[in-house]
Amino acid sequence: MIQLSELTKSFGERVLFDRVTWQITDRERVGLCGPNGSGKTTLLRMMAGLEEPDSGAVVKPASLTVGYLPQDGLSHAGRTVFEEASSAFADLLAMKAEMHALEARLGDPAIPEPEHDAMLERYSDLLDRFRIGGGYSIELKTASVLQGLGFAPTDVERPTETFSGGWQMRIALAKLLLVQPELLLLDEPTNHLDLEARNWLEGYLNAYPHAVILVSHDRFFLDAVVTRIADLTLRTLTDYHTNYSGYLAEHHERIEALRKARREQDEEVARVRMFVDRFRYQATKASQVQSRIKMLEKVVPIEVPPERKKIHFDFPTAARSGRTVLELRHVRKGYGSLIVFDEVNLHIERGDRIALVGPNGTGKSTLMRMLSGEEAPDRGERVLGHNVVAQYFAQDEATRMDPEPTVYETLASGSPLHMVPAIRNILGGFLFSGDDVYKPVRVLSGGERTRLAVARMLLQPSNTLLLDEPTNHLDLDSKDVLLDALEDYGGTLIFVSHDRYFVEHLATRIVEIGGGAALAYPGTYREFLWHKEHGREGQAAREERDGNRRKARPERQASRPPSRPQEPIAGQKPAAGRAVSRGETPGDPARDERRRAEAETRRKARETRARRAEIDALEARIADCERTIRELEAAMAAPGFYDDRAAAQPVVERHQALMWQVGQLMHQWEELQSATEA
């Protein structure tokens, strides 16, 4: 499909690609990886035809259609969102317009019959092409893609110029996906997407009928989408036919093998040079010395990428907070006629790791500002727990920093004295090395400022962290530094992130924001998604399993052997006779041990039956609770439910209480199930 042939590209003395040969075939999904500045964006632009290589060529068929989504910089104006997105079907829309014009002319009786027949033939041809091209599903396809990327039904009729830069990029992505080019080039497509939109895009790309090459700093997204990794290191491309997790392991092994080979080469070169230096001036060794000098001249040094330190960081310790950290009671918040939250109750305890999830615009950042105390609710109260030392990282944290100090001074000025020696390591972990640490903050780019703000946060002692999109503009290595630190953080964590990998590894409780409410779900994000997407199917399967178990239980009981000996029949010898026939005598230790073992077996059987009865009872209670939860969710999703706040609040509180109850019952069920299996 597309091939790079002896491709070379450089900027000044910096060489990005050196005689690279590489190719991709149809329907492949390739992730392009490599350090920052290695040339990933430049490579995509060359494949899209927007830049020319210094030498070599990008070989592709003349008929190949290529679509390219840059990181940012696109904007749209003059049309509604729906019109802009549906412009991807320009050819079909032109056919539709011509058919409408022909329909109007065909009704004119003054048109001569030969011209009328020609118009009918043209109309029939257009109709067939329009139908085969999927013209009748234009509106459905456009609406589906826009909805998947997070546009509300009311958004599609808004002018495109009223949307921010992030939403402009979503419009561009929607057009690109609707065009369905044969080669799709995506540079950081998840930068401006929330979790729901990322999940939708993941499924869309997995079903995409053509080739995809993408760059992303979202590890989970790469794992879920790509089937091949092209690593851009040392000015060349190396293929790994696996997903991102497999690439990490294979790449590590390859680099270690290179380092070993380089060490062995250095040792051999040093040994040869030692021989040359030792015998250089001895006539008897002249020929051997000359041969070794020629050998050294032919040695091509094995190049190894610079080793990047993997730093491990621990937060500065802070005093332990009380059990209750933060609490919102009957909170209401709105902006003019827009009601973001109404009658919200949220209780946060010490040690909670809470992820706030929901589509963009539902109020996640508003809730974070209320929890941090930066913004007061219109009604209700925020209660701060005992001895809470909170630190808030806002989305615009990068713009709040003083522009005058240097990078190093920014960190040193606010960090505890004992943390000062760790500052250079932290800066290195966030891509500030060498003289970069002496740059004034004012000359840093937006991404660099965000990385500096995250590094500064790591040096502040606290027992409660509120983080609003801390992973924006972080590369994969910097995300790993932050993730490792947060995994070992001993305090309370409340965060918003659109990075699925980040959420999966940190959250132990999910709070869903939307519809004026904040609903808490115990468990991980994966369990939250399961409940949201498969709860109904899971409940049906559970009910069917319970019914089968009840039907099968009498048969099992009928076939189960008696757990204790039957009473002797009249006229027969007692059980002692059986002991005599086995060679046992009264007071025989072997007989006593056997009886004790039988008694223990009966006791364990009784305990197992009791546990099974408890498990059945728990499953019935869980089924009843989940049935009630579904009924409440159906009521809460009904139009106008929140119009009467007084009537809606008890339903919302009942829903939250049932969610907690299901979590506790599931925990009990797991413990009993484990004990029964053991």
C-alpha cells in the first residue's frame, strides 16, 4: 500500500531518518512509537505528502486516498457541525443535488421527448450510484460518528466557529472517519477526547476496513487498537508485530542485547588497542600491529540509544488525616440557567482513590473546584475533615505559575528542604535535562509548563490530592513517573483523567457525573463499565443459573451418599461386629482415628452446605437489589425526572444506597465462594 524507500530527512545537523526502508499493507493498524523529538509527526506528514524527504521516496499507488489528522491547528467556520461533518460525502451530496434538479425539470411538460429521455437515463444512473455509495445512510452515519465523539444532539446544529480548539479537532476527526481513506494517519487522536469518546473510537478503529497509522501517548488505547508497533529509534524504524505491552518487553530485550554487544565490542577494541600500544615500536611485531590497526579502522561502533533513568519517587510525608476527608451535603451549583449539580451528596473517606468520569461538559472540573474550596456551591455545604492537608492541581495549573523564576527555582522554592536533592531527578523524569533547568518559565511551551506543574506537585507534602487532568501533555515515560508515585501515595486521591490506563491502575471507586448528580460506584473502572454495559445481560444469566441450580439441587441430594452410617436392622449384629471383621477391637486407636476423621468430614460437609445456603441467599438479595437499581435508573433517565427536585432526591439517594449495598454483598459473596472452593 505505501512504502518508504531509502528515506532520509534531517533538520540542520540533526538527522531524523537515515536511509529508512519500511512498508505497510492494507488493513494493518500500526502504532508509531519513539522518544519525543524522534520525528514521528514528521514521518506522518511525509506520508501524507505535506513534507518532502531530503532523499529517498514515499512510494504509493496514484489512486491511494490518504487522510491525516494533525495534533492541533485545525478550525472550521461558516457551517453547522452536522453540515461540516457531512461534507465528507461531497460526491454523494453533489449527486443528491443533481437528482433534485432533474426531478424538478422532469415535471416540465415543455421539455422535448429526446431530452426528457436523456434526463431519465441520467437520473437512473445517478440513482443507482447514489444507492450503491450509501447515499441514503449519510445522515445516519454522520449522526453516529458525531454522537460517538461526544457531540450532543443540540450541538450538531450549532455553528462550528462557536466551538473551542479541542472540539474543532473532534469535528476534523469526524470528517476524516466518515471519508474512510484507505490510509488513515492520526497524530495524537485521543488528546481532545474524554473516556467515553476514546472507548468509542477504539471500537471504531478496530472495525476500520483500511490501514491505520497512529501516534498516541495513551497506553491502553494503543494496546486495544494496534496490532503492530513501528519503533522510531536511532534514525530508523524497527517493527514489532505485537501490541504496545508486548512491544515494551521485546524492545527492552533488544536494547539489552545491543548494550551487551556494545560492551563486548568495547572490550575487544580495548584489548586490540592495548596490543597495538604495547608492541607499536617492536620490529618483530610490526606486521601484527599493522593488521590490528587496519582491523580497528574497519570496526563500525554499535550504536545504542541513550539510557533513560527510570526514577522512583515517594511523596513527602504529611500528617495523617481524619477518617472523613471531604463531604458535600445537599450541594447545588449552576451558572445562570444551566444547573450543573442539584442536591448532590458525596462522602470521601481517608484512603479513597476516586476517579470522576463523565462526558466533557457535565461538571467534573466544577466538582473538583468545589471539593478543593476554590469555588463555593450555590446551596449546601462543603465539610473539610480533621487535619486534611489538600493539594489541588487544576487544568490551567500551567498558567498559574510565576513566569520569572527558572525551572529549577520554581521547584526549589516550594519544596521541603530534605527534598531538594531529588529535584534534578524529578526534572529529568519529566524531560528537563542539562541547561533546560535554567530556562525561565515564561519561555516554556504549554506542554513543558504542564510537565513542570506536575513535577512541582510531587514535591509538596499533602495527605489529599485533587488532580484535574494531570496527564495532559505528558509523554508515556513521564506518565509512568507520575503513576508510580501515585500508586505508592498513602493519602486520599480524587482525580479526573481521560487516560484509561491511568484510571485502571489508580481508581478503587468511580463517581459518575451527569444529569445534575454524582453517583458513586464501588470498584474499578472496568467493573464500572461492566455494570453500565452488561449489567442487564449478567443479571439474566445469573437468574438462569440460579434456576438451574434449584432444579438440579434435589437430584444432587438424591444421589449424594448418606453422610452417617444407617441404623442397624433388627436381628443384625451391631457395628462392633464390623470392626471385628476388619480386625479392629474395642479401644482400637485406628478405629478411633477413623471415627474422628468421619466426624470431621461430616462437620465440614455441614459447613459447606451452610455456606452454599448463604451464597444462594446472597445471590437472591443481589438479584433483587440489581432489579431495583435498574428500575430506579429507568426512572432517573426519564425526561423531566429532575424537574421536581424534592421528589427526585429520595430516588437518587436510594440508588446510591443500593449501589453500596450491592458492593458489600458482592464482597461477602466472593469471600464465601472462596471459602467453599477451598
